[in-house]
Amino acid sequence: MERVRAELTARHPGLVTQVVPVKTTGDKWMGALSQVEGKGAFTKEVDAALLAGQADLAVHCVKDVPADRPLPAGTVFAAFLKRDDIRDALIDPEGRTLDQLPAGTRIGTSSVRRRAQLAVLRPDLQYVPMRGNVGRRLERLRAGDADALILAACGLDRLGHRALASDVLSPELMMPPVGAGVLALQCREDDTTLIDTVSELNDSATHRETTAERMLLHVLQGHCNSPIAGYARTGPDGNLSLRACVFSPDGKTVLPAHEWAGRLDPATLGTSVAVALLRQGARDLIDSIDH
């Protein structure tokens, strides 16, 4: 939020902004997301505030915005900020890397995506269900509820906690969720003046990458318990690629796909990679997981 305010005021020094706090179901609920609307639990109340005119601009972590359904009618994404770190980070109080953790180490995470991949990388680890913001998870780590945590590196960066990371996992090792590291700015579609102002913050490469990733997720129609991961990259020459995987929760089945689009339409790239996964059996795998 502060990053958005800073970037807006840097371009428009006279602009006055006010933060409107919104507590979402996902913030309050500490159980499984599948019991409370999945990823939509992080957006419903924010959407309502925007549509009711209680707020003019919504800031979303794209990874928390459902892609299996359109944005609420009357709203639009006006900008995607330049992407932050997409990697996952390990926080181990002893300062160890993932490879150095002893067998039986209890990892705090409720992410099915992380658990599926960790089941391949370190099948000897144990898992403790853990949700909530970074501060709450760190408190539980200090209380001994888990021996270590896996968190988004960008979340640590935004809170000034990067020094706590004992290991940062490459996306080739731990594939991130769709939309990782991206902040999206959502407006009412009839607020053209604000859209014009906010669109100045849009990063074109991030926009293309996010479009490809969200189309992938849309075509796959994944839910919050689907271990789906994927990330697009823009090369130095502007060419766009998209790498994605669908996993079984135990990590024993891994369906991969990777394609390049050159400078072609990113939505077409997302669709093509999704179709490649569906041809391998992704539909049956996704539908076999309770949600």
C-alpha cells in the first residue's frame, strides 16, 4: 500500500491519498481456505468497498485474486506494478538452508503448492498447517509451533524482514504461484480520470507476464486446493515465456509445460500452456482434489 502511495505522489506531488482499511475473510479465517471461498476470501470485501464508493482504488496481491471468474462487473485492473521477487524463502532460526534441515523438521505452511513440491525435494520433512500474515506466522515460529517457515520473499521484503531468510529458493526449484510478486491496482471502470492517473504506474512487462499467467489459471479452472504453479518471464529481447506445472498433493505426479511466445499475445501463450497441461491429464488431477 505504501509503495502505491509513494509512486502516485512522486508523479503527482499534490495528490492526497487516504488508506481505507478493509479486513477480509481470508485475513480473519485461520482454517483451510477451501472452507471460506478459497482465494476469493481475500478479495470479496475489498471489491464491495470499491463498488460501494467507500474506496476509489483497490490494491491486490495478484496471487490472491481468483482467475477462474471475471473481476466484479463495473471494475477493471488499471495497472500492474513492476514485479517484485517471485521466489519463496525459508526462515530457519538456526540459519540452515533447505538441504541442511534435519529429517523430521516441522515446516509451517498451509500452501498445497509448497507442500507438493517439498514432498519431492524433501520427503522427510513434516508440515504444520499455518496461515495468517507474516507477523502472525513469525509469532507462531517463535512460540515453537513449527521449526521453520516457508514464506514469499517479496512479503519479507515489503516488511523489511529479508534478513530473516536463511535460504531463498529458485523458481526452478520451487515454482511460485501464478501472480507471485505482483501488485494490481483495481478501479471502477467509470472512473476514467483515476484510471488514467493510475495507469501511469503500469509496468508493461509485468502486465504481459501476469496476463499470460492468469489466462493459464483461467483455462485450467483451478481452485484454492489445486497445486498449480507457473511463472512467465520477459527476456532481454522482449520475448515472453511461460513455465507451469500441475502437481498431485503428494508430489508424486508432476505435469510440466513450457512454451515461448516471442512477441505474440500473452493470453494466447497462457491458453497454449494450459492446453498442453490438459492434454497430459491436468483436468482429472485437479478435479480429483477436494475443494
